[in-house]
Amino acid sequence: MSATRWTVPVDHAAFAGHFPGRPIVPGVVLLDRVAQAVAAALGEPVAGVGSAKFLSPVGPGAILEFSWAAGTGRSVRFDIASEGRAVATGTLTLAGKP
């Protein structure tokens, strides 16, 4: 299993509209960050999201831990946590030939 960390910038552009007064990181931002981390670590682009389940919200300044491991075929299973709390889980599909 591989892992990396990311601290959510308190001034991230996504907070402007998601949600005023109680900002949370949109799921698409979490998916983009985990896909970037997996692609960089494996040297292979991510073609898509196989599945994703968002378990708890993430706010500005949160420290996230992204972890992943090879799944079946071209899939990679990922988990996102913040201070021991599960944030999201799912699978990514790698680009390329199976």
C-alpha cells in the first residue's frame, strides 16, 4: 500500500461556492487529488473513477492522507482519511491496455 498527505489550503478556490458559511471540499476535488497522487506514484495516468463513496465532510486546513493499493486488473483501490476519520473510499481505473 502506498500513501501521501495533502493539507487542504484554507483559501482553496472550491470553497467560494461550496458552501458559503460552512465550506467543505467538493468530492471532485478529493477525487482529483487522489488520482494525481496515484498517477504520479505509478507513472501511469488514471482513466477514470470506478466507484467512490464519500463518508464525511472535509473543511479548510484539514490534513488528508491518501492511501492506495492495486486492485484487480487495471483498478486501484483508494482510501482517504483525516486524523483517523474515514473521508472517502473507492476505486480508480488506470489508463492503458489491460
